[in-house]
Amino acid sequence: MTMTDPVRLLYICGAGRSGTTLLGHLVAGLPDVRFLGEAYYLADRGLAENRACGCGAAFARCGFWQEAMRRAFGGAEAARRRLPVGRRRWMANLRYLRDRLLGRRGAGPFAGFEQMAVYAAAVGVGDGVDAPLVVDSSKNAFYGYALAQSGAYDLRAAHVVRDPRGVVHSWRKTLRLPDVRDREEFMPRYGVVKGALYWMFMNLTAEALLHRRGRYVRVAYEDLVSDPVATLGRLATFLRRPMPVAAAAADPTRSHCLSGNPLSFRQGEITVRPDVEWHGGLPRRDAWLVTVLTLPLLLRYGYPLIPPGPAP
């Protein structure tokens, strides 16, 4: 890759608890890939809150991220001054997306445009590896849309879908935020209705904003965990680049993953297997309610109408 070539970026989108982080780590196990985790939250969770990187070090002490900040912005302090966080970022992004979707000229910049420089900066940082493919699992379709519209990246989107009843069951669990080390803080929990509507919103926006011919592929969580080698082989064909797939194993210690679920902060190789706990763990009444609320996309993605019973 030359300095004038656009960064090749695989953007993983979809609803949380659908296997997006798992897919990112599996792809990261392949040659010449740099997995950044949820880079959309760089300013908030990295610079502002100094959460832990997947390597185990705090963001401010992670050599990879500090070098990336130096290359992209001239250092972490300069990045902290330039990148908006919290409410300022959300409001700027909403105004930008409103104007772009309405076709208005002169829209202000997406608040993540400046932080997009981190993708080019991340290529080749550390380990002497030149990474021709950068992977971001930020999920947010609006951010992915802004990346695609910027024209600075050779972007392809992998849209991960999972049976909504499994997603809703997962959102009911109490899980500690693994990247917050100085206090006990938990990931948000969603009720049945909110979880089902969230699943609909995230998947609808992913299809509406990122579904472009030749640059979008849908990956089913159920296929990924039942046959990861075949799924990664299909993804390699979609990416149009040689990607030898002899085995599929997720090892979070291989990447400097920012944010994400607890999977990103485990040590050592992770066994990939289907999570069917929801078959017996989600009450039947709740499962049917999720089925009704998500029916259009449930059928579109080929999931069974009748919720399965407890797994043997």
C-alpha cells in the first residue's frame, strides 16, 4: 500500500450482542489486518475516560494508541483539544446527518471526521506490520455512512445479524464494563420492548445507509459460530483480496481493541461456539413479544417464526 492509496476499511455494523466483536477478532487473526474495535468512541472512551485497551493497558499508556495519536493529530493532547465528546459530538452529528439526508448544501462536518485520521495512522503502527486492511466494529450505521461519504476510504460493510430473541436475552444480562478498571460500572440493560425496537433500528439503518452493491455483505451470527471457517472464506471473497483461511480462532491479545464487549478483554484464544442459552432462558411470552415486534426483519433474515424451545 502506498501513501496515496485509500485505506482499506472493513466496517462491521449491526445491533450490539449480535457477534460484531467476535467477527472483528476472527478477522484480526488473519494476515495483515489491524482491528481497532469501536473506534467511533475514541474521543469519549479513550481520550476523555482513559479506559483500557484490549492489550490490557490504559489508553494513555498503550504504546499503539499513543503512536497513532501522534501520527494522526500530533499527540494525545492535540487530539483531546480537537475532537468533540459527549453532547457536543452528538448534536454536531445529528445536524450533519439531517442536512446530508435532506440534500442540503453547506452542512457542517460530521464530528467524527477528524478522528477518521486514526485509520490511516493505525496502518503500520507497532509490530513492524503493514496492515492493508483496517477493521472497525463501531456498529453505528450513521458513522459508517459518514466514513463512506468522506471518500477517503475504500470501505466495505459487513452487517452482522442475529435472531432478535437471542439479542434481547443477552441485553437482559448484568455485565460489568470490562474496560473500566478504576470503578465498578455495568453495561446498559434493555427490557424486552426496548431491546426489540433497538434491534429493528440498528438493522434498518444498517441496510438503509450502507447497503451498496458490491460493498455490503450480511453475515448471520448463527453461520459465524457454527462454521467460522466457511463464513470467513465468504468474507474474504467479498473483500476481493487473498486471505488464507486455514482455521478460525479469536485471540483478543492480538489486537488493540478499543471498547466493545467483555470478549475483547479476555486473555488467550477463545473457543467459538453457538450461544443458545436464550432458547430456554428467555420466557416464552417475551420471545413471542419480540417475534411480533421484529416480524418484518425476522422473516427477511430467515429466522423461524416459532421461538425454539430449550436446547438439549
